[in-house]
Amino acid sequence: MPYGAPDDSNILSPEGVQRLDDMSELAARLGSIVNYRRSGNVLLIEDFEDTLAKWRTATGGGAGDIALSNERVFNGRMGLRMETNVGVDPYAMIGKWMPAPMVSKIGLGAAFSIDGDMEYIHWEINFTEGLLAYHFRVQYWPITGRLTYNDPAWGFVEIALPGPTDTTQPAFHNGKLIVDMESKTYTEFWFDNTVYDLAAAVGPTTAFAFAPISEFVIYAEAVNPGPATCYLDHLIITYNEN
């Protein structure tokens, strides 16, 4: 099958032919162990196998450490290790500024594993329109097992209680946040094999005065005083979600 060409570009089929957008989707459908929750078109896939040069990283509440590591991986040789230091509200995060995608439903997903007393990990999508920036964050609290989102006042609104994480084992879970750029609302959050409907929920806004842009962030904050570690793998950013 020619790459980038329709499946039926040079064949005749007696039945309907479904389109495969790229080789990664074909590999997943054929049973590859490298697969992602892909309900939209891919903007970026990150497996953390080479370099962090394309990412913005930061730590706070003390000098933590963010680096490629083979300590815990979902698949492949390497993953990302985000360790907070000891301090007040110690955190570690990874993010990426990107050109504003086409107005559609956009998503951010990643596989994660927790080691130590991590207060929460959040998935964050920000985008701008005119003089406003729109912010969407969903938090998973590994100790209590809660899922929450930020309302317009930055308060925490409970979504569900999927359960706590066993931080003594190198277990991975999957999370994916989807938001709607057109209605400027949350859409849904996937936690492992369960989807939580967030339709019509609204997030905070702040003033903005620059060219349109979008930002995608995974952020982990330890229980005071830290440290704690979050491992990431299989990060994906999508647009034109269903």
C-alpha cells in the first residue's frame, strides 16, 4: 500500500474500503504493541526514545529532575522520568507550545506510572482566541483515587472515583483529555477503559494579547514536602477528535 495514498488508489475492491490515515494506525490494527488511543488525527506522538529537546520542562519547590529513563517504561527502551524535589508544593512538568490547530475537538493523552506520595497528576490543554486564553485541566489524585477538573474559578470539581494507584508496583495507567475548541468546553476524559462525560463543563479564562497558540502540558505535584516520581510514556496530541 503506497504511504499517504487512499487504500483503494490502485486496487479494485468488491466491498467498501475503510481509510487508514497512516502506518501507525495500520500497525495498531494489525496487533502492534505500539498503539495509542487515537480517536482523532495525530498532531504529535512522543515515545521518549531519543531527546527532550522538543519539550519545555520545569520543576518547582526545589530542583527536581526530568530525564529520559529506563526505570519504568510502557514499551520500548526508554520513557520519561519526572521527579520532584523536597520543598513546598514540589512539582515537575513537561509541556509544548504549538501553533493553534484547526478549530475542532483536541486531545492530550499519556500512559503514566506513579512512585511515592504524588498528590496529583494533571492533563492540561490551553488555547487562545482573540484576547482570551482558555484553560482546561483534569487531575488524577493517586492516593485518594479521585478525578477532578478545574472550573472557571480554578476550583476542583469531582468527576469520578476510579480508585487509588498502587505506587509500590511499576503499573501504568492511561489518561486522555479531550476539549472542544469551538464551544470552548471540556468534552470527556478517558481513564484506562472508562470514558467520563464532561460535556458543557467550562474552564477558567485569562487575558491574552499575542498571536493564537496552543499548549499541552502534563504536570505532577508531590504531597508536601516530596519527593515523588511520575513516569510517562506513549504521549499523544490529537485534533479533529470524534
